[in-house]
Amino acid sequence: MIHLQRFDLRSINFVLIVCTILINFRNANLNVAAPLVRFGRELRTTDDATHDLRALIDNDNFVTEITPYLKRFARLTAEIKHHVEQKQDKRKTYYDRRRRQAFYKPGDQVIWVTLHPINKSQNRKSRKFMPRREGPYLVITNRSLITYDIADPAKPDEVLGTCHISTLRAYEL
């Protein structure tokens, strides 16, 4: 929560209500699950731009008793959004601090790491006994800095698929 030491108990309750309203409001407009909305940064829809609450609050067309609360709501909304973005940036720096930078060239051999193998009950294969790594595979092309096309070394003309850099490891004999 944002700077809870500045607020009294009623303000903390108000901030919690505002957070709940914002999360539910964004979920209703984006049709996305709550964890994805909270931890990912999606683009807002055009519907959000046309029905944004801040435009209504800034017009002062409301009853005078509720206007201060709405102004406070708008201010806290901006503070919360700024605070969430700061925390996401901080988490990104913590993650990137120990991140292994790996760049592969076409022709490098890699191992494809499958973190979550799929159970195949019809084939009587349990995820517990399936290998987590497969390979070696051959890097054919790099589509971007973080995605690569891989192929079987026996058939280098046949691309097996595109893999993210997080699922690849360098092959060592």
C-alpha cells in the first residue's frame, strides 16, 4: 500500500476500497483474469478512454458533498497507479540483477528445457518420470533477441518450432 504511515485508519480503509474498485473495474473492461491485470501491463481499451472516471470527476457536475471525495478518489487513483508502476520496475531490476544473458548464433547447439511436461495418461506416461530437458537441438535463425528457431541436428532443414530464450540452455558435452 502507498505510504500507509501518512494516513489514519479511515484513510487506509478508503485506499483499500479504491484498490478493490480499481481492480474490479479494470477486470470488467479488459475481460482478463485478475493476476494478469495486476502483474502485467496491458494497453487500456478504447472503451476505457471514453468512459474514464477521471473525466467525470474533473467536470464538477456532481453534488457538492460528494465532489471532495471524488477529487480525492482521482488523486489516490493516480498515486496508486504510479506506485504500482514503481514497484513493477523495482521487481524487474531485482529479477534482471541475476539474469543470465545468453545469446545464441545460428549453428549453436542448445537444450530445450521443458519446465512443465504434460501428462499423457492415454500413453501411460507420468510427468514425474518424463525428462525435463530435450536435445541437443540446432539454432537455425534468431527471430529477435529473445526468440530462436530450432531444428533437429539430423534434419537441419526442418524447423521444429520457435523457442523463447528462457527455455533454452547451451549444450555442453
